[in-house]
Amino acid sequence: MMNTQIEESESRVQDMNYEVQNNHVHEEQSDCGPTETQYSLLYNESENMYERAKNLREQLLIVKEGHQKQIKQTENEEYLAQQQFCSEMVVLQNKLSLLRHEYETQRIEFEQNMAMNENSNPVCKETRQLVAGYKVQNEQLKAEVSRLKRKWKDAVSVVSEIPNGLKQLRTAKDGAIIVLLVPSRADEHGKKPLSKEEKHFGQLNESMHTKECRITELKKRVKMLQEKYRVSQMTTDSFQSARSYEKEMIEIRKVIEFENHRLICHIKNVYRKHANEANKHAKKLEKLLKRLKSDATIREQEREKSLNEVSVTGQTFEEIQKQNRRLKRQLSEKDAANCKLMSERVRSNQQQMLLQEKISAKEKEKAALDSQYAAETLLMRHLEMQGRSMEDLCSSSEKELSLSYKALEEGRKKSMELAQLVVDLKFQVEKLNCKIVDAKQKLRIKTAALEEEAFKTHRVENEISVLRRKLEGMRETEMKEITDEFLVEKVRSLKKMLECPGCKVRRKDSVLVTCFHIFCHSCLKVRSKGRHQKCLTCGRPYEAKDVKRICLC
């Protein structure tokens, strides 16, 4: 459409140039026409130009108002875009928090599984030790069985030789039946440890089932992530097609701007040529006034024809201007659309970057989960092999357990007794610890009270010493007359009282709030830098915030 409009405008400009050239040839051929008519024509043309300038100003104002409205619209759109971006950021942050929560839950489950595996290792060691002990006991029992078989053979030989011992044989048979009943009870008791081991294997099967469920859930998540990645690829393809469309629009815009500039330059050149030719023609007309009077009637007709042609050319020029305005509006609309497309492209790029980051994070999680899955499968196989070996060992050790159950019961009784003794000892130790804690608290309370009393007594002694000195001074004043020497000594004593007891050089200018003893700031600063932050007089500890500055005069 734009190319066809440009071609039409070019054809119209060429037609206008041809008509202007024909008019110029006709005017050169007919050397006649009054100056007054040409002056009126020039005056009318100037008025038309003035009106056109007014119209152009009004159009410029309208364009400015439209531009301001577009700026406001763009600002509103930017504000809405920022709000949407903030909402999307909130949604993404929520998704991140959910993913972190899922990661923490998975990590906790992994730690639990590792703890279960660590707990299963000592159980396996204990079972191996039990199996080794059972093998030793089985060998001992086999030796005893061989010994009893020998005795039984000897007994059978004796019975065959003595036919009179039928009654004794019957009693021996009765006794043998009783002996057979005893291991049956042992068999009934031997079922208990087997039930415990079966429980342990049932727990292992349950843990394996939970791991399989978890693996299926992870596979579902991986499929969801693959679907999201496909959707993001589709969006990127759509944005690439939009880029090619934008490039075509930019090229069309450049071509239109070049053609518009060329048309404006051509129109300006035409106006300049026309003005120069009019000036030359006016000079010729001043010389040929007498000749033009006779041909005035003919020139008036020709003038009317030329006016009609000029009006036609003016209409065509106005139409071209209208078309140019339409083209400018279309270009402005296309610029706005391009700006929108660019903003959408920036948003899409940001979203694509976020999606790529998410996909990379998910891929890392997938790789970690795959490694975990492989490790767990290896552990599962190892545990299955161990379970099969344990089942074989258990099947071989069931018979041995039925025979060794009596020894285990005796050991259990001893262990129960020892456990009761341990519990009693622990209870006694706890009682003793409680008593020790109570005694320590009482000692702390008593020591705090004693320290407070010692501090109070020390302070009272200091006050008593000060009062004694005052009494002695008062007595001396009463006994002696007031002289200059006495006053000087009193001043010296007072200065000594103002001196720091630590350095005995500088004056007292800071107080300890804990014990209210007065020292110089430099001594306290030196003491605070060292490890022993204690009062020089009473030895009470203090901190830097307990030092306050004072002024004694």
C-alpha cells in the first residue's frame, strides 16, 4: 500500500511539473498582460499563503496536543507495565519460596533415609555376631549329640542282651517322650526372635516403597518442566518472527522519509523558478505596456484559462499535502506500535531470561536427583543382596536358635537385673546432683550476702576514720589558737584528701558507681585497659560504664 501511494504521488508531481512548464512556454509566447492584474494575482497569492500559514499553525497546535496525549498514554502504559512486572515478581518469589520449601523437605527426607541406613548398619553387625555365636554353639551341640548317640548305642546293646529289662525299657521310652516334648516348648519359645527380624525386614520393605513413590513424583515434575520449556520455545519463535516484521517496517519508514524529503526539495525548486520567471516577466511587461493594451481582451481570456489551471494545480497540491499528512499519521501510529512491540520484546526477553534461569536450576536439581536415584538404586540392590544373605542365614540359624533359646533366656534375665541396677544407680546419681545444685545455689547466695556485708563494713570503717580525723582537727583547734601555720597544715591535709590514692599525684576527677570511691581518670583508664578491673581500695570489680567524671573544687 505504501509503495503504491508513493508511486501515485510521484506521477502527480511529474504531471504538475509538466503543466508548469507548459504555462511558462505559453506566457513567453504571448508577451502581453497588464501589471495591475499581475499585482492582484500576487496579492491574492500572498493572502492565500498567509491563510495557509495560519492553517499550518493550527495543525501544529493540534499535533502538539495529540503528542502530549500520546505521552500521557505511554506514561500510563509504563505505570501499568511496572505494576504487572511487580505482580509477576511477587508470583516468581512465591514460586521460589515453594521450591525452596520442597528442596528443604527433600533434604530432610534424604537425611532421614541416611539416618535409617546408618541405623541399619549396627543391626547387621549385631546379627553377624549372633550368627557367629550360634555357629559355635551349634558345633558344641553337635559334639554333644554324637556323644549321646554313642551312649544310646551302648544302651541298645545292653537291652538286647538282657530280655528281662523290658519294664526298664518302657520307662526309658516314657522318659524319651518327655525329652521330645521339651524341645517342642523350646520351638514355641523360639518363634519370638524370628518375629522381630521379620518386623525389621518389613520396615525395610516399607522404606523401599516410599523411595519408589518419591521417584515417581520426581519423574512427574521433570515432565512438567519439559512442557514449560516447550512453551517457552514457542514464545521465543513468535518473538523472532516479530523481529523480522519490525525490520521490514523500519526499511519502509526509511524509504518513505527519503521520498518525502525529495518531494519537498523539488516543490521548493519549482517555487523558486516560478518567482524568478515572474520577476523577469514583470520587467518585460513594463517595457511592453503599449503593445499589451491592444491584446488585453485576448489576454483576459487566456488569464481566465490560466486561473482555472492554477486552481486545479492548487487543489492537486492540497490533496498531496493531505496525503502527506495521512502518511505522517500512519507513520506515527506505526512508531507507537513499534514502541509497544519493543517494550513487549523487552518484557519477553526478561521473562525468557527468568525462565532460562529456572530451567537451569531445575536441570541442576534433576541431575542431583538422578545421582541420588542412582545411588539409592545401588543401595537398594546392595540391601537386597544383604537381605537374601540374611534370609539364608536366618533359615540356617532357626534350628540353632531353637536349641540356644534357653541360654538366651538366662542372659536376658541377667541383663534385666543389670538394667534395673543401672536404673537405680542413675536415680541415686540424679538425686545427688540435685542436692549438689541446691548446695551450690545456697553457697552463692551466702557468698553474695557476705560480700555485701563486707562492703558495708568497709564503707562504715572508712566513714569512721574520716570522722575521727575531723574530731582530732576540731580538738586541735579548740586546744590551740588559730595561727597561719595551723591553717597551712590544714590546707595540706585537705589537698592530700583531694589527691588520688592510686598515683598520689593527680587530683580525683572520676567516681566508681559500684562502690562510690573516687580516683583520677588516668588511673582508672590504665586499670580498665588491663585484665584486673577492680577498685584499688575495696577490690570490687567494675566496668567502663561504671566510671563517671566529677569536678571537685
